[in-house]
Amino acid sequence: MSFDRRSRQSFALLFAFAIVIAACAHLKWLPYGPRRTEPIPDTKMVGADECTVCHDLVQGHVSMPPFHSDCEDCHGGGNLHSNSGKIDEIRFPSSEDCLECHGVGFSSHLEWDGGDHDSAGLICSDCHNAHNRAKKNLRTVRSTKRLRYADVISQLCVGCHVRVEASFQMPSHHPVGEGALGCLSCHDPHGNRKISYASENDRCTSCHADVRGPWIFEHPPVVEGCVTCHDPHGAVARNLIRAAQPAICISCHSLADLWHHDIPGTGIVSNRTITEDFPTKPGESITLQEAQTFLKRCTDCHGAIHGSYTDEHLRH
């Protein structure tokens, strides 16, 4: 009987855990911008002067910026809202409304449709507030102690990208928190990576020109992408490396091949084994060379890790 009771309790706990997981899986990002962007039927224009009868202050300002001064350009006809005062009888601008004006002369804005932010469900008003007078009409950012010296755009970005904000606290990181770089130094928030003509490596080598190449002897991961080995935001290992050496290298390369055995004059031979300091499974052993591989940095010998003009083994 007690076994059945424990079984029921275990099943109830597992069921509750599954419900929590399912609920978390369906959590949605909560946007800033209002989402009632569809036109309100049967509305007519009444003019911005009618709006100021009630809205004498907009976001604490007596007047709007001149280029946003006609309320009905963005909110549609206001006769119904003016008569009833009901909030659901006025609409809010969509991204398409913004692009009617801001799509001309802004090449990156032409890539908004299908871009990362558009695909994630964001609209312009999630980052911009057309009512304020801040630069680029950016929304007021939340206070951040971690990136206190970052520019206001970067502080706005990390309001959503909290993992990236945490990465900038790693021992090795791009100096965004120090104010030397910003998110816009590498990213275009309006762009679409799917139709970008430049590769991700071009973005990195625009600053790190010394590793640009082309090389006679190439390191394949470098050609594939810098992020194969580097975390562009921050990492524990030096130089933004995703894992310290030699772990990052032996994730692709075999531990000790023919060329690293029996090195003349070093006393390192392939048949010498040690098991006391490096215990393994019963019946197995590890060669001294393999053990010392874990205590070395590959770049001590292979210094031209990004590519070489003279050496196929990337030593120089």
C-alpha cells in the first residue's frame, strides 16, 4: 500500500514538473510597444489641435518634435477617440507606418522585413518612442550598474539581451561596458543577416586587420568563421577564446599524433607511461606525451594560428 502511495506521489510530482516545463516553453517575450496597430474602422481626421485639448502634455513635453507633430499620421483618424475618450478607439503605429517615412534614405531600414528583430516580433516602438526628444527617439533605458559607462544604445539593447550583458563581465570581453565600443559597432539592429553582403569575418577583421589574410596556408576554422573559436561578447579564457588551450584545439585535433611522439633530445618517448599522477580506467594508461599535452599551449609552437604565408603547420 505504501508503495502505491509513493508511486502516486512521484507521478503527481512528475506531472506538476511537466506542467511547469510546458508553461515555461510557451512563455512569450513581453514587448514595450503597444500592439493595437490595426486601423480602427469608420474613423475620420479631426486634426492635431483636437488632440491637444486633452493631451496638452505628451511624455512631459509641451509640444512634439516637428516631424512627429501630426498625431493622426501615426495614430489614424481620431474622431471616435475624441468623442468617447476610449483607449480602444485609437490605434498605435506599426513598423509599416514608421517605414512610410523612415524607409527612404535609410538603406538598413529596407532590410527590416524578415530580419532578426522583425522575425522575433518586435516593432519600431519597442526601441523608439516617437513622443520623446531623445536622440533617435530612443526609449528611456533602465538603469544598469554593470554597463554604467556604455552608450545609451547599448544599455537599451541589454535590457532584452541580458545574457550578452552578463558576458561583458567575463575576464576577457569586448570593452562595451567601458564605453570604448557599443553594440552598433558590430550589429545593425535594423538589418537582416540573411541578405547581408558582408561575411561575419569581415565584421571582425574591420578592426582586427592583422588576421584578415588571405593566407597561403589557412586554418579551416578561421575561414569558416571567427566565432568557431571566439565568443565575441566575452569569455573566461584569454582573447575571447571559448575554452582555454589546449582544450579548444583538441576539440578538433587528435590528442597526440605521430608528429608529437619521440621528440629527439627531450626524453619524451611514446612507450613511456605514467598512471600514478594521471589515473585512468583499469587496464589503461596514458603516455607522458599525452599527459604533457594538457600542460601546454598549442600556440607556443603553432604561433600563426590564424594562417601562415610560409609554414603549412602554422608555426610561423
